Amino acid sequence: MKRIQKIMATSHVDLHGDMIHPEALKDAVRQIKEKYLPYNIEHDIRRPPIGRIVSAKVTKLQDGQYALVATAELFEESDSLESLTGDGRKIPIRDQDIQTIVVEYDRTFQDKEGQELLRELSQISGKIEKPREIIKKALEPISTLLIGAGLFAVGAIATGFFSKLGADAYERLKRALIKYFRKKISSEQILDFRFSVKQYNRTFEVHVLAVNPSEQKLNELFTSRFNGVDNLLVSLPLSESDIARIVLEYDKQRLLIRYAVKRDSVPFRFVRAQEKEGNSD
């Protein structure tokens, strides 16, 4: 494992007109003191963290602006489990219950179609939680829309999600997403359904990704009511690892495990029973 220093953000106005206030940079420093921050490539949730941000500071630049300078630990293939052991800090996870849904989006939803979708989603959520924009410091961020829900027990995600929304809102959510993604064509789009899940008195996140979601793909997911998520989770040895996040992808009528992350930000691979049996020969 090696350490690097990198400017993560500045208070400059970027090419997209976004600006991070110096106080927000200081707040990020305070958060990093309390928790690890996963270090991802280009904010792409499809890829596991390549490291973790372990410390940060705000520095004044020569032009009078401010920069968030972070120190990151980068994971290497030669790292042992002992060398990856952290100092007890954990990565942040969402563990609050949600009455309906929460919505997070990036700047790719600032056009007419994106704003129309966000208005529809705000109505579905009951305006309890306003859609929240996530500022990504990337020149061309991957278009990502997150629909958050929870808190559910393993085995009750599908029924819980449907029950919380109700049949009418569930159908409206499906129609709104199909309407948007049917028209919207870009190089890459990710629809991320995030569920907060509780088991063994611990809470972790489950993300179900639909990459470049077609009408067929969305119809399949909503018709199944996400039952496949429960079926997959109950087959995993969740009690054996300190899991913080599991990322799945729905593709070709199947749910695939992209990766899992432990609470210390270290990527984790589940070993199924049949693999253990095969390795014992």
C-alpha cells in the first residue's frame, strides 16, 4: 500500500460553472477525520475503490483561492490483510429509514428532460426529501441517477420497497424512469437503486445498477419487484465479513455481483460454498 497526496477540489469556478465554497472544503476535512472516504476512479460506482482518503487539509493557493489537499492510501495486489488494517474508522453509509424515496443526481440532469424527471420524482417522494445534486469534480462525469430507499431486513427488501411506495407510486416511478431513459441517449448512463439493509444489528448498503437502462430492462426490474436482490443476499455469507456496501448489476435478466466493500473501504470478494469445496481438492 502506498500513500499519495492529491488536490481533490478547489474553490475555483470550474468549466461547468460549479464552485465549492471554502467552508465546504473545511467541512470535508472534518468528515475525513471521522470517517474513511473511498477513493474511486471518476466517481464510477461500477468500479471498486482503489484506495481510501485518510487525511486532508485546506490550503490557500497563490491566487487567493483554496484547495482541499488529501492524503490517500492506494491498495496494491501485494498488500496483506494485516497491512490493510486501518485505524478503526469506517466509510460513511446511509442507515436512515426513508418514508418513500430520496433522489441524488449530477449535472447531466440540468437540461429540460432531466429537470422534468426530477420534478416527477419529487412528487413521488412526497417532497419530504428534495432531489439533491452531487457535484462531481470530473470533466465529463458519467451520468448517474440514484434512487435511495430503506431501511429493510435481508429477505424483505422487495416487499418493503413496494409497500413503502404503494402500488400507485411504484408504477409512477417506473413510468417516469422509462419515459426519461427512452428519450435520453448519451454515451453512458447509470441508474442506481440504493437500499439500506439491516442484518445482525449492522447496516449496509445494497446498490442495484441498471447501466444504460432500456425500457425492457426497467420493466423487468419493476415487474420482479426486485425479488432477485433478496434471493441473492440470502445466499451470501454476510455474517462472515464486516460488509459496508454490495454493488450488483442487473443485466440480461440476471443480478451479478460487481464487488463488495468492507467498512474500512477495502474491496471484498464473496466466496461461494461451491468454490470452497472446489479449492479443497
